[in-house]
Amino acid sequence: MKKFWRFMLRRNLPSNSLSGVSFAVLGLGDSSYPKFNFIAKKLYKRLVQLGGTALQSLGLADDQHELGPDAVVDPWLKQLWEKVLKMYPLPPGKEIISASERPQSRYRVKFVDSGVQAANHSISIEVDSMEKQVKPNPSPCRRHPFCARLLSNNRVTTADHWQDVRLVQFDIKGSGMSHSAGDVLMVQPSNLADVVEEFITFLALDPNRTFLLEQNDPDIPLPYQLPQPCTIRHLVEHYLDIQGVPRRYFFELLSHFTTSEFEKEKLQEFCSAEGQEELYSYCYRQKRTTLEVLQDFPGASANIPFEYLFELIPPIQPRAFSIASSLMVHPDEVQLPVAVVNYKTKLVKPRRGLCSTWLASLDCCNKDLRVPVWIKKGTISFPKALDAPCLMIGPGTGCAPFRGFIEERISQSVGGCVLFFGCSNSKRDFFFKEEWEPLVENGKLQLFTAFSRDQEDKIYVQHRLRENSSLVWDLLTHKQGWCYIAGNSQRMPTDVTEALLEIFMKEGAMDATAAEEFLKTLERTRHFQSETWA
Ligand code: 2AM
């Protein structure tokens, strides 16, 4: 994408480069982020600028839409196909294959139990095979992760606090990986042991059976994440996202397997245009998992051909965590504060975040245990100039990249760090208190804290920013400082940005437009950056 975009931005492309070229752009976005579908919007604009003809208006799908992104995707695609089929009619006698036919599976499965050694029966063997893959590759990546030893996953919030936050530490010695402040650790999680057992038992699978995968279509490669041969246990534990919330296609495909008329009707309803509200209230509002849906449709689940598990259930995706440590202070280590996601919906069982719960569940005493990881450049970049002051706003685990940056600066005996940190209670979840308070006493760090639940009225970081408006203004103007926001993307980034705009208006005697312009300038020059996550 980067290469393509760089090409598209070339100044010497004539403005009619795309004349005669039709295009359509559909963005898959999430409106809880400040820049909703930013890339799709930019791409659309550029294609028009270069003389392309838009077949239809820009589609902006939203993961926050209560019916999911399909609420936009479906009508958008329908309209697109109508247009495309008008431009390129099907040859006579050919018609669109209807969704009522069961699609072919991408892979064939050959069970090879007798005589063939299973690729792994325990995690340590599996680690060996992964490490072998890693060796020739100097820089670990998604395809060739580094299998890092877990040093600790200690809870850093008090036992009586509602939220379980862990400081997760990995040993990355020998990985060849290095990172600097603002970078991100990618973690490839596995399913929780109890869920794996439940899935295997429910589908009556034999976890020790070993299989080989073969291609049905030479253009569709086999999943690189899986060893060949592979045990069913390995597949369920490390590959299939059985704890994820299934997409609509899952219901469509599942409807082909059931022998029960009632189930078929229900599943087909979920896939129909009229059934979307129903699907939402059954599945998406409660965040029902794939395993739970399978349990609700036993007639279908009992008849799923093994190879269709690959069609029904997507692979587990890696998760990104902002790195909170500096190699200068913690050589050969990566540290992450991880909030363990656990919340209630109408369903009896609480919803658990796959990766955070899995990391918290791991036993660090097990010296054989490894976690597949790799490093990615973060979107935040800190100033090269050592004396440039930095205003960092990071409530909760949002402080992660700033903790790393503070470590980096302190280890080089430079200051200029101003941190606004927020959490619920001064005694329960102020997790880097012991580290930061001495720095404040020594004058190496300026720290402003907002404890939201220590008093009746909520106090947030933006309240502290407003209280210190002249300091903020001075830092960003006279001192040409840098400003960063990191943390949960729900409301915090918008609220904090609003506070900053108010500060600009007050301190700089600006009107709203001028304040916005000033913020945009800061953004353009990278003096204002944010990294937020949902
Ligand atoms: P709360 O959960 O008590 O409302 C880290 O999550 C801290 O960020 C918590 O103290 C949390 O407060 C606070 N927080 C929640 N919403 C926020 C918002 N919109 N702006 C700033 N901080 C917020």
C-alpha cells in the first residue's frame, strides 16, 4: 500500500493520468478513531484529482455501526455489481452463482495419523520448530516471529481494583530485534486452554489426530502459520479464532451444514437483509463467540466437514501493544502494560479479551513457554533533538509509549518530559508511581495526575491540562515543544483535543478557526501526534 500511495502522490503525474479509468473506493473504518476512514477519503480524492471516474460515491463502512460494517458494505457492493454488470454484461447463458450453493473449501485434509510424527504435542516442541524457522531470518516478522520467553506478567493494580492490569515482560535476547520509544510489539496469541477443551469436546474432535493440508486451488497458498503435518490440538489452540465474534458469512456457510429445518431457517434469516437487526441482537450486541454460536446450532455443528473449519473460522490475528520500556534501561527486554479485557454483557459468561487474558494466564515459571512476537514501527515518533520539550498525555495504559520515552531521556540525562497521566485511584491503579515520583522529586519529570474516581466528580487529564493552560501554551509555542496523546480511542482523544483547542483560544487569544488552524499546523509538522486504540 505504501508503495502504491507513494506512486499516487508523485507530483509529476499529469492531472489526466487516470482519464478513462473507472474506480470505486470502499473504506473499512472505525469511527471511534479521530480520523475515520482517512485513507479511503484521501485515496478517493486523489483518484478524482488524477482524472479517474468514480463509479459511485465513496463507501465509508464503520465498525461502530450497530449492525456492523456490513450495513454499509452490502448496499455499496450491490450497487457496484449492478454498475459493473451493466458495463460488462455476462456472456449469454452465464449467470451469477447464487449464494444458496455451498462453496468449495480452499483446502483438502488428509489424515496421516499412522506412522507420521505429530508436529507438536507440547508447547516446547512447537517452540523448537518455530525457532528453527526464525534462525535464518535476521528480523522477526509476522511470518517468522521470535519466540520470546515470558519473564513476568505481574498484576500492577491492587487486588481490590476493578481492573486487572499486568506488566508483561519478555526476554528478547538473541532475537536481533531492537526498538525505540513509540514502537509497537506485535503478539501472536493462542486460545485459552479451557476454550480449546470446550471446542474440541463439543465438536467431538480427537485432538491427537494429525493431518496434512493440501491446496484445492493452486492460487490459494496453504496457511503459513501451520506446521505440516499438524495436530488438531495445535490447529484449535494456535490457529482458529474460536473466541472471536463471527462475521455474517459464518452464518451463511453454517446454514449449509445443518439438518434441522429450524436451524436452517434461523441461519438464513441472519444472512438476509431483513434479518440484520435480529443478527445484531443475537450476536453482535452480546459479543457472542464462534464457539457459543456453534453450541446454539448443534445440528449444523455436528455436520461440519473438517476442512470447512478453515472456511468458517478465521485465523487468530496478532495484537499490537505500545512498548513501555527502553533498551537503554532494560536491555534485551520488552515491557508492556496490558489491561486484561473482561466485561459483562447480557450473556452469563463474561467476555474476555483473547490476547490480554491469554497473556495473564501464562505461567512464567514454565521455562519452555514462548510467545511469538515481532516489532513494528509505531505511528508515534519522538523528536530527535534531545532538548526538545515533550508534552505527553496518556491516561491508563496510554502512558506506555511515554514511559519508554521517559526512560530513554532519563538514561541520557536529559529532561524536558511533561506527562499528564490519569487513572481511577491514586492507590489502586497508579502503576508507575514508584518509578515516576522519585523522578519528579529530582526535577527530571514534570508530572500531572488526574485520579478520576478519588472524589465525587470525575477529574480527567483534560481538566489538568486546562488548569495548566499557560504551561501548555508556553511549551507548544515559545519552546517549540511536541505534543502527544495516547490511549483508549473511545472519547478521550476527542475530549483532550477539545481542551487543547480551548487552551489555544484562551492563551493565544484566537478564535475557534485560528485554534483549529494552529492545531493543524502542529499536526503537519508532527508536533502533534496521537496513537489511540479501541
Ligand atoms: P473513568 O474510567 O473513571 O471514567 C484511564 O482509563 C483513565 O482515563 C481513567 O481514570 C478513566 O476514567 C479516564 N477516562 C475515561 N474517559 C475519559 C475521557 N473521555 N477523557 C479522559 N480520560 C478519561
